[in-house]
Amino acid sequence: MSYPEKLKESWVWKELRSVRNVRPSFHSSLGLYGGLMYTGLFYGLLRGKEPWTLSHGGADHSKLKKLSESTPIEYPKPDGVLSFDLLSSVALTGTNHEGDQPAHLTLKDDSVPKNLNLKEYGGPEGKFCPAGS
């Protein structure tokens, strides 16, 4: 049995399917209060058994703004009590990798991060990759 088949037969699929419309309901024309009502009705009462799936309104990459259209985010420095630096946070996860383990993220074209992502978009992969790479 293939991975997609095993996934669709697991509790994970059932759980993900039941919440599939929660986030998109807030991004639809319903707005905040409409999203709350939709989620309360269809997830709270019916457990996500509606026969439709709402859309997020396009592919994720279509929402990405160019660096020239954006303002840099100034994050506060980690205080070591409530917030921590990246290396400490990764160490706390208990994740263990071998030093020569191949990367789990691969690219079709290795020039894209440098020639497009960094120049045009300011290196967004540093924001969505928890390892910051």
C-alpha cells in the first residue's frame, strides 16, 4: 500500500479533513465574525462533515510580496525566558540528525534561492524553514 493510501486510511486524514475549512473560512468574504460563525456551526456542531471544501484563494506563492513592496520586520532579541535563540530552540526539540544526513528539502534548480528568492523576495525560505536555512 502506498503512502497516500495509508495516510487516507489513518486517523490523521480524518482529523485533517474535519478542520480543512476552518482557516479558509476566515480568509473568505465572511470575514472574522463570519469565519467564527462558520467554524462554530460546521466544525463545532457537525465536526467538519460539510460536503464542500473552501479555497484559500490561490496558491501560497501568489501571496508573496516582493522585497521592494515590503517593510523589514524588526523582531525583538530573545530574552532567554519566554523567547530563545534559534540554536537553543532547535536543541530543545530533541531532534537528532547525523552530520552527513542529506537535506530533506531539495530544489529542482539550485540557482533559484540566490538569483530569484534572495534578490526579488529577500530570502523568504529563512522565514518558513524552522531551521532558518
